[in-house]
Amino acid sequence: MLDFLKLSAEKIFKNPIIIAIFLGLLFNLLRLPISEYLFNTLVLLRSAALPTALFMMGGSLANYRLGGQMSRAFTIVALKMFIAPTLVYLLVTFVFDVPDLWAAVAVVTAALPVGINSAVFANKYDSAVAPVGSAVLLSTFLSIGTISFLLSIYA
């Protein structure tokens, strides 16, 4: 178990995204100045990040197909897109004293589709690949309606 944790930690801290987040946090906490040239470069990269991420997600979804263990896929989708937001709504409305805007963000976030990372991990560990891949694809399409519905309620 210790070897697994050590290997996981090494992979995490060699990940360029984690390194970038850590460096950004370090620069922010230490209030280190960033040159104008580097700042302008980062602004250009930031403006390209969202379209690139959407393109990559679309390309990744092209690899997934509906089929195989659909009852498990529907269960995953129902839990993620209907049960989770309902529970979050009940918690932020009746249990915790949460400002309206934060409550809306929490409910909408809980209703987002199944993350593509779950399919990546399913493939990596060769476990539940078909239902998870189907759930990612199905929930992404369903989210067009569910997220639109929730945003119309909270807008």
C-alpha cells in the first residue's frame, strides 16, 4: 500500500497541471511580480483554454458508444444528474443556511454530467468501462436539457 501511495504522489507532483497550480499559488502567496511579457503570454493562453478544452472533450466523447450494461449506465446517470442535485437542493434549502446564489451554484454544479475523468479511470483500471463510458455520453446529451432547466429556475 505504501508503494502505491508513493507512486501516486510522484505522479501527482509530476503532473504539469498540478505544477502550474502550485506555482501560481506560490507566486500569489509570495506576491512575486510577473513580467508584462509573461503576463500577456498567460492571458493569450487563458483565452485559448476553454475552446481547447471543449474541443478535447468533444474528441474524447467520439470514442464512447452507447451500449453494454445500459441499466448500470442509466443508474449512474440518474444518481449523478437527478438524485445528487435533489439532495444538494434539500441540504442547501432545509439543512444549511446558504445564500441563494451559492445554493444555486451548488445545485447546478451537482447536476453537471458525469465527468470524463471517470471514463479515463474506468479504462485505466479496466473496470466498468462500458457503463461508465455510456454514462458520460448519455449524461452529456441530457445535460443540455437539465442544466437549461435549472438555469431557467435560478435566473
